[in-house]
Amino acid sequence: MKKNKLILLQLLIAFVLISTSVYAAVTTTITLSVAEATAFRGDKVEVTLSLEDVDAENKIQSISGYINYDENVIEPITVDNIKQEEGNTVKIGNETLKVEDLTNADVNEIPTSTSYVAFNGEPTSGNDSRIVIDFKDGLTEDTELLTVEFEVKEDATIGEVEEAISYSMFVTTADSAESEEMTKNVKLTVKAVTSDEEDGNNTNSENNATNENEAKNENKNVAENEAKNETKNEAKNESKNENKNTNKNTNKNTNKNTNKNTNKNTNKNVSGNTNASDNSVSGAKLPAAGAKVILIPAIMLIILAYVSYNRYMKYRDI
């Protein structure tokens, strides 16, 4: 009898242990969303921590873990690197949580509220920083948690850095069960700020100066050309006016003298020809011209007739 009771007790303990281990398996995972995977020295990179695969029947009550970073690449972070809303709060799901800085905090300064976001920049574990998020009602769906801004050092190591930022050993808690530790890394490619950007700024300044000089030269040339054109037009107009006045005076004097001479010659000719008649004048000139026209052909005909007659008399008996 006692042996049977012992077996039943062992089976009961095994059942409880199996049930507890199954219940403790929280399947929620964390993910990281990086705004930029490539950055220049001095740039800022935002990383958002999110929850995925949240079981609605097992509300997530708490999330905790460490944020580490390569000190040769990333500047040290503080609570101010967490992106916050008004009143140093963050909104996660339907809850608005107060952000508390517990770096080097005294035990008496630890918040007594049941929901908050706690940041510790110098945890005793030796990690770079620790984050603890406690919810009042719990999360039942996938959601974004926190966004942290990281600044790349001015003298950061150039090239690809596999673990430039690491969210290490994060654990989610649902009631009394916990998930396994989760670690997600951010691979960052760091580039040096080239002189091209400075040259670009200098080039822009030089271009602006060149454009200003060109504008000044253009205005100067326009003004000089306008002045030259005005001088040329004035000289041309003055020359035209002088020619116009000269021509006007010349024509006026010429017409006056011509009229005067015409009247004078007309009167003179009329008075000189008064004593002779029209017939006597024409009769003295025309017979000479008519005699020349008649005599020359007549003489030629006589000569031709004479020659022809002699030839006829000479060759008539052949």
C-alpha cells in the first residue's frame, strides 16, 4: 500500500514539473529596427526595440535586458538617448510610462510605482547599461517598445563593425513565467567624412562668388554699352540735324537764284529777238542743210553712171 502511494506521489510531482516547464515557455521574441545600417563619423543612428509573437492569453508584464555598444564606435549613452514624449514619458501600446534614471541611484530613490521604464547607465553586472520595463496591464499584441538614439564617434573605427550595438540577455515575463534570454546585434558600417563634402561647400562658395562677379560684369558691360549707344546715337542725331540744316539752306538758296536767273534770261532773249521775224531766221538755216542732202547723192549717181557707161563701152564687144 505504501509502495503504491509513493508511486502516485512521484507521478504527481512529475506532472507538476512538466506542467510548470511547459507554462514557463514564453515564445515572445524581440527584434531591432535600425534606421541606418551605414553611417558617417558623427552621425546619429536610431534603433527601435520591438516585441513579436506575443501570445494574447499570456500578457507580457515585464521586459528587461542590457544594451552594450562598441566604445570605439559609439558614444556613451544616457537616459536622454531614449526618445521621450512630453513629461519624460514613453507610450507603449495603450500605456504611458514614466522614464526613470536609476544610474547610481540610492535604494531609497528606486520608484515605487508598478509601471515605468527604468534606465541604469552603470549596472553592477559590468554591462554598459540596463533597461527594465514594467507594465500595469500588460501587452497582448506585437508592439514597439523603445527607440534609442546612438551617436557615432568622430574618431570611430572605419569599416564594418559586427557588434557595434548589442541588445543582450533580454527576457520577457508573463505572470510568473519567463522567456529564454535573447540577444540581437546591430551591424554598422562606419565611413569617414570625405573632403568632397568640404570641397563641395567651397565649390558652392566659389560658384556663388563667380556668379556675383559675372552679374557685376554683365551689369557693367550693359551700362557701358548703353552709354556707348547713347553717345553714338547722340552723335548720329547731331550729324543728321546738321546735314538736314545744311541741305535745307542750300536748297533754299539754289531755288532762289534759279528763279532769278530764269526771269532775267527770259526778258533778255525776248528783247534781243524783237526786230527779226520767225520766217527770216528759219529761212537762213534750212537751205544749207537741204542742199547737202540733195547734192551728195546726185554727185554719187553721176559718178556711178559714168563708170558704168565706160565699162559698158569697154566690154560690150566681148
